[in-house]
Amino acid sequence: MHEAGKVFFRKIGSFGPLPASMMSSLSTPSLSTSLFQALERHAREAPHSIACASRFRLASYRKLWSRIERATARLQGEWGVRAGDVVAYWGDGHPDALVLYVALARCGALLLPLEQAAARAALPQLAGKVALALAVHDDELRAPRIAQPVHPLSRLIGEPCAYQATVSVPDPDTCSLLRLEQDGSLQRLSLRQLAEAADSGLRDLRGALFDADVLGPTVLPALCAGDTLCWL
């Protein structure tokens, strides 16, 4: 079952001292260069530490990284996502949407998050404007009616994918998020720009998981540090 809600961070376990190079890269504004390295390292060195927790399930760092790799393979091999493509997220801040975002960044593609009703209503017009490749929706929400392919979020990681993903080291200056502004304009944001955003202080992720002042200053640093994201 998919769920969204409030989040808090809790340090789980000990990963041991990080190398000086990684400690340097974890500090803002260099978060962007360390995210993928940190997630892979946590999966390898602290595989049973919890990355995401909710009322329904726990996801260790090993499980999280496994889902990211599977999602990357499915996006490339089965859904045909290529570098520069735009994929819409029609949802409400589900934990697996983070998997989708990181996997898209590894593909060199962009996520267009639509977490508000007004933004979702604009999708048919946006689809042509941004040359949308496909959309992924929370299972609890009715799938959007667009010409492009639409997949439930659970399908992204629900079954093994035989395809072997081709991934290069992500460029922190490559845009990975396409944000719809209130005036209808679209802003392209890279991981580096997200890392530089001011912290809003918001800890309720419902409808705001991919806000620049939440994702960059709050969620991604927690994952880099090996903390636990808890959806209540």
C-alpha cells in the first residue's frame, strides 16, 4: 500500500568515519556530488540500516539501492527513458517516488513532480510543452488521461528487470528536476542547485516532497548521512 505523510529523521547505526573526500562532498553546496556515492556506500557497508520507514514497511539502505538499480534498469530497458527525457510524477510524496527521482537522475532524465491538484490539472498542456516521455502515478490515485504511457509507481520496482542499465557518473550540474511555478513557468533544477536551496523547515512531505526547499536541504542530506526518513 502506498502512503505519504510527515517525516522525521533518526540516526540509525554507525557507518564509521567517512573518508575526508566524502565528508567534504557531503557539505552544501557539494551534496550533489556525493548522493549516489553515499547511497551505494550505505548499501554496501550498512546494508541493514533503515533508509525509509512507514507504518506498512521498512526499507534498508541495501533495499533502497536495489530498488534504485531496478528502477534505473526498467526506465531504460522497458520504458525507453533516455537522457534528457521528462517523466511526470502524479502523486503525493510516496517514498518510492524518491527511488523514481534518483533512478531518473542516473539516466540523465528529468522528473516533473505534480503533487498538487492544480499542477495535475495542467498535465495535458504540460505534456506537449515539455515533450513528456511518460508519467508515473501513485497507485491510490486515478491514472492521468494523457497520450503518453502511464505506469503505476508500484510497477517501477515490483518485479525484477532483466535489462542491464547503462549508467555513467551523474553530472551534478545536469538538470534532474523540472518544477512547475505558480505562474505556470517551468524551472529546471540540477542536484547542485537543489543542494544550494534554503531550508524551508518543513517536515511534512505530503504534497511537498519535491519542493526545492525540502528535497535539497532536508531529504537528500538525510540520505547522504545515512539517517532514516520516517513517513507517519
